[in-house]
Amino acid sequence: MVKHDPIERGISYIESHFSNHELKLEDVAKYVDRNPSYFSHLLLSKTGRSFTQILSGIRIKEAKRYLLETSKSIKEISYLIGYHNPNYFSRTFKEMVGVSPREFRMNKG
């Protein structure tokens, strides 16, 4: 099925490219052939979340999977999901999940 909706296409693009630590709103907007500020406005009005919130949500969801299904280090996982700075990743994870990546893994989610 072809997705014609720019928001759905944009979110699919983010889901396929979240591991690129340089992924920007501009890249996604260009992919769906929209002006970045207009695309940002569309995202927010349709999903209630900003580009950054959507991207972080996808990355953290992947991080949880890695934490539970692999024995990769937290540093390794942070790079795999697109964070260049493991400390920033851990801070973001804790803000979004309520526990640190280490605690999440120890408590098996």
C-alpha cells in the first residue's frame, strides 16, 4: 500500500532512519516534499508531538528492545539508535521512561 499522506510517509521515514544521528526535520520534510516549518506544523497538529518528540520516542522504543533482547553495552546501544553522546541518551531515556537504561535492563522493563 502506498502512503500518500505526508505525515505517515514522514513518520515511516523517521522509523527507517532514526539510527542516523544527523537526522533532521529538514531531511524528513525534503523526503515528503514539504517546507520544514510547514511539515513541522503538520506533524504537531496531526500527532500532537513535535519532530524531536517523535524521533526520541522511536529511538527510546528501540533502546528498550536492545536493552531487553541483547547484552550490548548502553554506550553501544546509544550509538545504534542515533545518539552520539551516551550520557545524553541516558538522560533522555530516564526522562521518558522514568528509570535509567541500566535500571530498565535490570528490572527487565
